Amino acid sequence: MIAHYEAHWENLNLDPPEKMSLRHVMVPPCADNILGIPEDATTDVKKACYKKQVQRWHPDKFFARFQDRISACDELKIKGRVNEVFRRVSAARARDVTGGA
């Protein structure tokens, strides 16, 4: 599942559709591991996983990359999805990367 998710985002970044709809904005497959951190990950690996998800889901970065391609009828739904996932990524940082710090 994670490999499919990563491949989807790789393709989206390399060749985005002319008009993006909500179905193009695939959320991470594991709600309990939204950062995709391997079980035996070092602190550096955890930080890299977090950074990758922030680059992908930060609302400003996401819309700078895709704004001109987002379908007008899905714009509010996409904004909601991006904001929700980014909130979850931010919460996971405190829990999974910094240990609550």
C-alpha cells in the first residue's frame, strides 16, 4: 500500500493531470503511521519521513505546485483534505519524531 501511495505521488509530481480532482489527492494509507516511518527507524530516518510529508502536504507548498491545475469544482474539497492531512502530519511529528517535545 505504501509503495502504491509513493508511486502515485511520484507520478503526480512528474506528470500532473491537466485538471486535478479530489481523487488525485491520495491520502497516506496508514492513519496510525501517517509519516510512513519504518518500525526500526533512527531519529534521522524519522526526521526525513516527516520532512517528506511536510513537503508534500504543507498547504502553501501544495498549492504553489498545483493551484493552476486544481478543478474549480473540487477546490474547496482539496483544500480541506490538504489541511486535514497536514494537521495530522504535524501532530505525528510531536508523537513520532520528537517524542512529544
